[in-house]
Amino acid sequence: MIKIFNDTLKTNGRWSRKSLTIFTTFTFTILLGTFIVVSDKILDKVVNPYAIEVFNSLLIFVGALMGLTEAGKKFLNKQTTPQEDNT
């Protein structure tokens, strides 16, 4: 389990801010979604629609941040590959 955290959340032995932000936001989003579902069933009250909008916004944020991370990796790989010299 420790190896998974180290491989996922660290880059070159240092903690990655993007990965930590994705991890904490995704965890909070899952907890918020669970709370929305459970509170609707247990409390027998309608959930505030703004809570659902916050949930959707957090999911969009996590998805966008993951996309930016992957795009950055691909861009970095293109920059670091050796270019062939045709002269």
C-alpha cells in the first residue's frame, strides 16, 4: 500500500502538488457523494440542490486536473526526447 502511495503521489522522490490535490479532492468528493445519498435515504428530506452542484463541480475539477497532468506528462516527454539532426 505504501508503494502505491509513493508511486502515485510522488514524482522523482518529491511530493507532487497536483497529485496530492487530485487525491484529496477526489476523496472529499466521494465522501460528499456518499453523504448526499445516505442523508437522502436516512433523513427523508430532499437534499439541497446546491450540494449536488458542488459535487458535480468537484468531479469536473478533478477530471480537468487529471487531464492537465497527463497533458503535461506528454508535453514533457516530447520536450525531453532527443531530436534527430538532419544536417
